[in-house]
Amino acid sequence: MTFKQILQARAKKNTTPKIIKKVSPYGVILWPLVTEKTHKQQESTNKYSFKVHKDANKNDVKQAIEFLYKVHPESVNIINSVYKGRNNRKLVRKSYKKAIVTLGKKEKIELGS
């Protein structure tokens, strides 16, 4: 294998889901994150935020959103929120994984409230 072929093989996109085979779509998407910022994102840019399973990747989240809400996401971005410990702090933020899902202009998700 030449160096160019090695780079091309490494750059291939991984489109296989990782955890959706082990966990149901209800276990991948834990709950929607609803704050003032996410509400403004929903209205203006049609982006929805969800707390997701720690082992989930973009493909898992995309399949779970399609199954649960019957919409087709254009893109999925994943963010790892890190743990903020107890060093001279009253409040502690636990670590979690967040997914920001962008939908098409005509699609919407009803979140309940």
C-alpha cells in the first residue's frame, strides 16, 4: 500500500452506526435540551439540541431522530460537555454528550411544551 492509499483509507467516512444495535433509539436520544438559547436556535435556524448517550455517534443520532420524530436531519453535530468539578464551586456540572440536529426549512419537531 502506498502512502497515498493509506491516507485515502484513513479519510474514508465511517457511516456505520455504533450503539444503535445495542440500545434502542429511545436509549440513544435521552431528552431534548430546552433553554432560551436552544429555543432561539429552533425558531431562527431550525436547529434542535438533544442530550444523547455517551457512546453514540452522528450516524446513531441521525437514525434515532428519523425513527422517533419522522423527519430527515440535514446535519448532526456532536459536542462533549466536560465535567466541571468541585474546586471552590457550589455547583457541579457533570459531563454529557450533546447533539445539535439541523433540519430542512419545512420540517419541524414538536417537543411537547
